Amino acid sequence: MRRRLLRSTLVLAATGAVLVGGGPAALAGGDHGHGRDVQTVHVVGNGTAASVDDDHVHAGTVRFEVSSVAPAFSAVTMFQLKNGATLDQFFDDVRKEFHPTDLSVRAEGTRDARRHATFYGLADVVPGVPLAVTENLRPGTYWLMDLTTPPDPVNDPPVTRFRVTGGGSGGDGSRHADVRVRLTDDRFLAPRVWPRAGTWWLTNADDTLHFMLLQPVQPGTTERQVQQALEASGGGSVGDLADPTRPPVGSEVISPGVRHAVDYDLPPGRYVLLCFVADEGDGMSHAVMGMHRVIDLR
Ligand SMILES: [Cu+2]
């Protein structure tokens, strides 16, 4: 679900990574005080795997502090298997979704992944720019991985098992949200202006998988320019509109009905929200079908 994130990674790598004045070591300003009384799990992506400092929590509100030690980028993904699917089947679904040329295979990959797993995010992060993801989790077995690159054709990628047990309570972080975003009809419903640090609350109110990348773009970039750049690239990148001096971050893939809150602290400027999941019908990226929205962080 991430072939276009690879492009962002390449842009970052080519420019010597991210320049955020050293980057915040922690989201001290972003957690609005709810970090203290909530179960917190530290998750670190290294470009291949995601490790946790606690693999067993109680049901209810869980805060994941997600960071990256990868060369450039981590796509930290958390999911549960469903409908009797195995991890092997799930990885095959993801391989299909990443198919380099065949759009019908990509479409099948999205359909199968939606049926075989529930996705909870977590986050796309770059070194020095962590995000904190808060969710309300039910008991069950969850899996974490760093899906920055497509799974190897033969060997399955490493996954980290994460268990949630018992009863629990608490919210999902929405109470503290500064920005509310809804995913519906292959569109982002989101305000135009966001604070440069705060909490976004993302709800997938659609019937398919989506994610939300905040891609920094050049000042003055318009929705029309974004659409043209996406069409010129085949739907996987905004090309020269990208501003490589600021970090691309975001909410990783979330399933229909899933919601989460994300604390962020980012450089101000213009960004475009993008989703590159392949359409379940024709395999085109959601972005090129119009799933983009220009926003300003101030
Ligand atoms: Cu989408």
C-alpha cells in the first residue's frame, strides 16, 4: 500500500534526510496531558521490522509512541487477522497490492487485504520526527511490522506479536483532538488550516482501506497542480511539488470503522494529504482518483 511512500523515501535520501532543526525528541507539547495516565507502548521501526518495549497491554486506551531508526522512513503498520486468514495469506495480499505493473492485481490485493485483516495504522514516521497514536483496543492478538518496502517475494517479513487482554475502558483520544478528519467516498474531509502541533483525529468512515500521508509541498501549491502532477507520475507521486526539506509523515493504513488520534509536531507550511491505496475496482491509486487535499500548518 506504499509504493508511493517509497518515492518520498527516495526524495529524502537524495537530499540528505530531514531538516527539522534536529527534530523533537518527544512530543512533549503534543500530548495535551493525556500521556501520563494512559498505557504507553514505545514502537520503533527500523525499515524492516517494528519492535515494542511492551507486547502485552490491557484492553482500552493505548498510546503508541512511534519513532524510526530506519535510514529514511518507517511505515509502522498494526493489524489483526480475520476471516480465518493466515499471516502467509496476508503477506501475499500485500505483495499483490504492491504489484509493480498490473493494476488488476493491485485491486485484488486491496480487496483481499481488507477481507483478511483489520488495520489500525499506526504511523509513517521519519527519524527525529515521532508521532503518538492513541487508539481504543479490544482484546485479541495484533501484529506489528514496518512495511516501508514490499514484502520479499519468498521470505515473509518479520512481524512482532502484540497481545491485548482483559477488560478495559477509556476513550480513543478524540476528546483532545484539534483537527478532525473523515475518510469517506475516497476523499479527505478535513479543514484547510491546522495548527503546526496538536492532535489529528482520523476516522475511516468509508468501505475500503485508506491512509493519510501529510506530504510537504512547495509554497502556493494548488489542488489542480497536485492532480496534474499525480497524473503525470502515473498516480504514485507529486513529483517536483514535494518539498524535501520537511518530513513526510502520516497515519498508516486504517480499515473501515477504525479511528485513531495522532499527536504531531511539524514544521509549518503547505502540505497535501494523500492516499495511495489501490482502488478495489480498477487498481488506480486513490490519489490520482482525486483523494488529495491541500492544507496549511500554521
Ligand atoms: Cu485511500
